[in-house]
Amino acid sequence: MTSTIDIIPFGEISLDSASIKWPDKEAKEMSVIGCEECFQDSESVRIQSNPPLDIKIASTRGLILMKLISWKDGFPSRSRDALDILYIIKNYIEAGNMDRLQSEHSDLVDDQFDFELTGAILLGRDFANLANHSTLETLKIILIEEIKSGKNSKLISDMMIGMSFLSKSDDLKNHLLKLLINLFVGFKK
């Protein structure tokens, strides 16, 4: 079994601290906004014992931060990012955040509790704590544009790729829009 690892140069090597240009024929420019925060929030994982080899792996919130920016940066060819974003938002509480929800964010647990919608708010709060001002503003711009588009959001359309025709109802689009709204709401706390 083979795996692919994305290695993205950022920091001093970037053009303007916001992008890099790949040295290929196309000289494609890529945003590195959020990479520094993601690196600072990463977790070390030992992948080899003898000799010891540790690598840094993006945290769940860091991964989604980069996927949102990557999706926007590469639209329409990055629809896979939208599917990953949806999957993680829908499962964010169950991805090791249940204890944090109850101990640090108990204000989110009420009679209207919904795992997915509450997870989106929690993720938004985590973004607000993780991202620097510039990165957070970039995320806000992305979400505001998608929220203003309503059910015609490009991100919502990409999230629905692969779903059966029957599941592409207005109810589903409304739910996905609520997820995006809740993610944005989380930025404010």
C-alpha cells in the first residue's frame, strides 16, 4: 500500500508570505495562508522507531483551515476538498472534541443540540483561536461569499458531489448552509 504525503513549502520561501510559485512549466501560484498556524498546531507522530523518525501531522482544525483556503484557491478543480470539509465538520465533535465540548464549551449544549451544527460552531471557535488576524479574515471572506450565495453556494454544490439525486433536496442544501453559517458564527466567540 502506498500513501501520498503533501509537502508544502511556506514561510521565508514564500513570495509574499501568502503564496508560493511552483517551479514547473505552468508556474502555478498557490496560497500558503494558514500554513504557519497549521504547523504550530500540528502533532508530532513517530513513524519509525529505529532510528527514530518523527514527522508533524496537521491537526484536524489545521487541516480544515488549509482545505477551505485550498478549495477557494483552486476552485473548480478542488471539489475533493469540499467533500473533506463536509466530512470533518459533520464529525468534528466525535473527532476527539466531546470532552472539550462539555468542559470548555458547555454553552453550546442545550435543548436544540445537534452534533453537526454544534460541531460547526466549535470548529469556528477553534479557527478563531488558531488563526492569526490575516488568516481569519481570509476565512471570513470565503464563508461570507458562500453564505451570501445561499443554496447556490459553490462550496455547497461541491459538498453535494457524489450524493444521490434524491438526497440533493432543498432541505439538504439548507442544512449545509446552516453548517457554513454556524462555522462563521463560531468565529465570533
